[in-house]
Amino acid sequence: MLVFAAFAYSEIRDYLLGRELLVASADDIPSDPTLLAYANGLGKAAFAANCVSCHGGDMKGNQAKGVPNLTDNIWLYDYGRVSDIERTVLYGIRAGLGKSHNVTDMPAIGRQKALNPDEIRDVIAYTLSLSKHREDPAAVQRGSKIFQDKGVCYDCHSRDATGIPDYGAPNLTDTDWLYGGDEKTVYKSVYDGRHGLCPAWIGKLSFPTIRSLAVYIHSMSRESAESPNNRSASGEAAGKSG
């Protein structure tokens, strides 16, 4: 009888907390200790069951596949609020839904012959110079002109190359790279383009679970970014959107 009563209490508590979780403003949940603890518990389990295969158990992603690190408080789309993360979890990236992030992607500039190989190398020299790489000054100067003119790179990455989160266009001025920042990888990105995907979880997971995932990811990114070991790196990349 006591076991049944304990089970019933647990079920009722989960139901009530799940309902409170959905009624609350998503961005207010981190300031509510009870809801935060509940959401982080549910979100951690959901992440382990559904997200580890891409993002890894340490949540640091996979550059070979362009899977982002979720622990660094650096975001490709929007600004890392719970509501922003929740939208991505709900509708995905290029997942085929009307509300998926799908404004644009990285075009195959080389294969489309918009730039020739030498021009691509100059753009890469300019791009790498923005993140403190030592590059040939003449190539950097030529690449800057291509970036701002013929290559139309500024249209997504902005004139100052800090990216546009509405498009999911990353900041090119810091040292954080989605696919890797070596010359060979950046050349492939410019030549072949990129078309990163993230599945939509709406219809696959319950709404309380999806919100809990967003809260958990938000919590882990903040915890990692604010840790003593990461504090300097976090400050250095505070404007990163990719």
C-alpha cells in the first residue's frame, strides 16, 4: 500500500511539475530552483537517450560532422536563451518543417564557379587572419576585397565578419570553428559549401521533455562557460554566433 502511495505521489508530482514547466515562461525557468532542478533531471535523461549519438556524452560535438559544442555558450542561431534553444529542439535545422532554421546555408562557391581556386585561397587567408592566424599580407588584402565584393561573403557573415545569428552564419573573427579552422577544412567549406542538419523533435518527444532538454542544454552551457578554466575563453568569444 505504501509503495503504491509513493508511486502515485511521484506520478502526480511529475504531472504537476510538467504542467508548471509548460505554463512558465521558458526564459524564467532558470531562476526557479524547483522547476530548474526538475527540468535538468528530465533533460539530462532525454539528452542521454536522444542527443548523445551526435553531440557526444560530453556535449562537445564533433567537428568532423559539423556538430556544435553545446557547452561553450557560443551559438550558431539566436542567442542561447532557453526559448532560442527550445525552438531549435522543436523544429530543427533544415529539418523540412516550416519553422525549421532554414533561411540559408553555406553555398558551394567553388563548385558553382563563383570564385576560382586562387580567389578562394585569398578569401581563406583573409578569414584565417581574422582569428589571429599569420597569413601573407598581400593575400589577406586581396581576400578582404573579395569578401566585401565579388564573393558576397559579407551578405551572411556581415561586413565585420562577426556573423548573423538570424541566418546561422558564424562569427569568423574568433577561434571557435564548427567544422575546424585549418586551411584544408576551411577550403572545403568554401569550395563545397555546408548544409548542416539537426532533426526536429516535435511529435517525437513530449513538450515537457523538449522544454527540459532546452533548459538542460542552457544550464550546461552556462555552467561550462562560467567555470574558472573556461572564463577567459568565454569572454574572448562572447559575441560568437557559430
